[in-house]
Amino acid sequence: MPTPGQIPKSAFLNRLLDPRPLIGVELRPPRSDLSHSESMDTWIDMYHSVQKLARRDTVVFLTDNAVGQSEEENLQHITANLAHEVDAARVVPFLTCKHSLDYCLMYAARAASQGVAALTVLGGDKSLGPPRCVSHAFELRRTIRHRMGILQLGGWANPHRSAEEQVEFMSREDFTAEFFLTQIVSHHDMRAVEQFVGALEHGGVTLPGAFGVFLYRSANPKTLRQLAQFFPVPAEAITQEFDSGMSPEAICARTISKLREVGVNNVYVSNLGFRGAEDRYRRILAMLEEI
């Protein structure tokens, strides 16, 4: 069985290691409670979005029951709708521990057989939905690694928590990951981001990673309160930016620009939506050029 250091690098991992800035995209499959016609419409929208985005220099992450809502399986979408249309290295599915262990291991085997090279394995929200099959995501990654040594696995980090604690956890041999993603951050969180980046450097962590950035489409107080259940939301500051006339894409681009200033070149953008994801992505790129 190959060790993590012996697993051949995929095009995805090589892209994370590339010094060129990367702006990835996180998309959500349709909710599992939609009608058949609603589900089909959403899949079609996602299919076109992923196709368009994959033509760009980006990576698409597909969530697994994000924010506690049951979603249709992301791997089913990859194999049924994107096979032979999109380079598998451009699509990285999420797998949470909120399934049975047998399901998770079968999922990993199916992913590998379909040409998926990388898989982000997360714990999943403990307060919502079914219980985790293991207490911590690294335990599931370790089991998948033992059974499926060819997959590159991604872990999770949270810059809003103690930077030293997060880096200590990521430095452990049993973290079992070739890359990491972070919780959503904002340009209003730069002190925490700088502390986290500094701790990574001080701790000698060499794993490539991508930081999460959220596209706030409005300053609706109810929406911001709902989002705050899942990650820190600088509601007052975001509201002020919208009140000043800034567009959602401009606010998002400001975060990406500030992250680049402290050495974070890889990000993934959440909440681009089902329809028009590529158009929003293109506007973010245009805004970045103006900063």
C-alpha cells in the first residue's frame, strides 16, 4: 500500500502547488427533497456551469450535504452527467462523515474507479443531520487511505480557531491528507488569516491549500443570521459595503485581493449559485483586475 508521500500527484494537486493564483469554485448539488423535474432542472444548470467553469483555469468542488441540508449525491452527478465531458482532475467532490462507514468506503472506491483523483473528506456539522460514522474526519481519511491508496485526500482547517492548535493538528502524521481547504474567511478577518498563515510557516506545514471565500449576494439580515450558524459572518461590515454601492462580486474580489496580499494565492468561492455561476465567476475576475 503506498504511503501519502508515494501517491502520484494529480493534475489537481499540481495546480494547487503551482505558484499561479487559483480561484476555485464550490457548488452544491440539488437538495434531495426536490421534485424530479426540479432536480433535473438543477442538474442541467449545474452541468452547464461546470462545463463552462472547467474551460477556465479553475477547479470545481462539489459539496456533500452542505449546511446540514440533504443533497443528492455529488458523485452520481460526476459519473452520470460529466463523464467524458469534463476532466476529472477539475472536479473534487466532498465526502463528510455523515454517512455509514460502509457507504463512505464504497463511495471512495467508486470515485477512484471513475477517475476522480482527489477527495476532500470532512467531519460534517455535528448539530444537524445524521451522526458521524467516526468522531473525526482524519479517522475516515486514514481508513480510506488504507483501503484506497491511490486517492489524494484533503483535510479541513479553520483560521477562526487557535492557529497553533490547527497547525499542530495538521502537522500530525495521522492527519492523512495531501491538501487542505479552510473555513470561509473575509477581508474583515485578516488578523486571524495572517496568524494562521504565520503559524503554517512557523510550523513547517507544506501542504498546499485553498481558503474559502463567500459570495454574499445581499445584506439581508435574515440570510446573514442563517449563514452565521455555519461560519463567522461580518454582518455589519458586509451591510456597510452593500450600502456604499459595492456589488457582490466587488466585495468578493476585495477578499481575494486582501488574501493575496498576505500570501494566500489559492481560494475557492462559495455561493455562486446554480444558474449563472460562470457569469458571476467572470465578473469576480474582472473586478480583481480593477483592484
